[in-house]
Amino acid sequence: MNFIPTKLQGCFIIEPKVIQDERGYFMESFNEKTFQIAIGQNVHFVQDNQSFSSRGVLRGLHYQIGEHAQAKLVRVLHGEVLDVAVDIRPSSRTFGQYESVLLTGENQKQFFVPRGFAHGFLVLSDTATFFYKCDNFYNKESEGGIIYNDTSININWKFPLENLIISEKDKIQPTIQNAKIVW
């Protein structure tokens, strides 16, 4: 596996080694020992989640605060999404900055989003199946969010915003300046 650091400290794009032949392909999608050595963090995943969405669905930008903060290892099983992480660590030199990566069922890339980041994705293909591991269990009372179109972050979603399919909850999230961020 190739671990590529991003401009956001702790976030990595991961390119697995894919072995292909006439039968299809094989790849190791996760190896805890290799993963922990490469990212320099002791992360243990406790929950797997999966979602299926259609073109234009935007999910996020979500995070968990306090003792329920979550790191995520995300990938796309089929389809294409633009995956986004926003640094919400107030003391970070990259606070309010984002990193995006195109994840597809074909490129098999993964994105590691550590604790202290808001996370979201937008489906660019007709449909997509999105899979992610979390290192902490979801807790509704600890959930927070940032509005997807916060002008201080200025995320390039690579999609017309007027065509988004977005939940009512995500339409009314606060800006990063007004978000409840507690570590």
C-alpha cells in the first residue's frame, strides 16, 4: 500500500496494491499493522458502515465531538464520489482548510480522516456504494456539522450546488465559525 500524506496533518490518501488478471482482481484493503506504522497513530476500528446513494447526494459535513470523536477510513465499492475532510481543530495551522479526493470503485483509493475533522462526500456517478470504518461508536448527542457551502471554507464540490440532494438536517448546519467544536 502507498500512503500519501495530504496538506492536512494526519489525513492520508491510501492507494492499495491491486493484483489483476483475467479472473478479476485481489487487494488487501486493510492491514492494521501496516496502517498504524504508515500513519503513525494507534487507531483501532470498531464499527463498519455502508451507504448507497444516487448522483447529486451530498452527505455531510459531519463530525463527533469530545470522547465520541471518530477517525474514519473511507472508500467507494462502486461508483464515484468526491470525498472531503475539513480541519476543525481550532489550534491547528490548517484550521478551516479542506482536502478532497476522488474515490471510485475503479481506482480503489481510500481516505483516512482522523479525529478533529468534519467529513462529507458527494456522489458524482449515477449511484455509489460508500464504505467506511470508524474508530469510535456513533453517539447522536455528540454529533456536529458544518454547512456544505460555508464561504470561509469554499469547497469546490465539482458539481452544480443547485442540483444537490441533501437532507434537511444538512441544509441548516452552522458555518465553521458558529459550529460547536469541543475537543
